[in-house]
Amino acid sequence: MKRLVAIFLCAVLGIAAGYFVAPLVSMAYVESAEPQLFGAFFTSLADSFAFCLCQAEPTVKSIATVTQSLNDFRAWHAKDPESSYLTQEVGLLEAQRARLELQVGQSAQAEQDIKDSQRELTAVGWRDVSQEHLLKVTAQITSEYDQQSASSGLAREPH
């Protein structure tokens, strides 16, 4: 009987440990074996926070969320300065932050963010980098993320 209890206890502890350790080990494996896939996951996650998930928050908190995503992308871009994709993402996040700042009346900071965005996007070949166009593009991206959330059953209450 003691042997049966010991085997059962070991099995339960093994399953419990595996439940918590397996995700960490799998993430470490993916990071080492497929670094581009791992980077794409975090890029997608950062974009979701900047363009979708923060839309359920008050605008001031959304600005903080976008700023954090922007800082993450700037750090990744510093590690890979030749990446036109990361340059574009930084430019779009700057435009997104400017759009949100305009909503709360922070026009001076928004103007600086638009200039930074224009510089980044011009560097990767964007032709129309006018403020109006950049604000429309970021609004469209946000709208598309919201539509995806709604169609996947992740719709939120409007604020």
C-alpha cells in the first residue's frame, strides 16, 4: 500500500512540476532554435498592446502602453539597425502615440512624435508621410485589430 501511495504521489508531483516547467522550457527552446519565430511572437504581442488591447483603457494609460511597446521596439531595433521592418514598426508606433496624444490635448508632444515617425517611415521608403495620412493609417490599424478581436469573441465594452 505504501508503495502505491508513493508512486501516486510521485506521479502527481511530476505532473504538477511539468505543468509549470514545460512552458518555460518550450519558450527557451523556441528562442534558441527559432529566434526569428520567437521574435515574431513578441512583435505580435507588442503590436497587440499598442494597437488593440490598450483601446479598452483610458487614453492616458493607452499612451503609457504604446510608449512601453515603442521602447521595446527601439531596443530591438538597436540590436538590428538594418531591419526595415523594425524601423517601420517604430515609425508606426510613434504615429500611434501621436494620435493618442492629440486626443488628450498634448499637441506639442504629438508634433514631435509625428516628426520622429515621418523620419523613420521616410527612411524605409514611405512616400506619403503627412500627419493626416499617418493618423489615418494608425486609426485603420487599430480598427482592424478591433474587428479581429470582435470576430474572435474578444470584444470589449466601449469606454
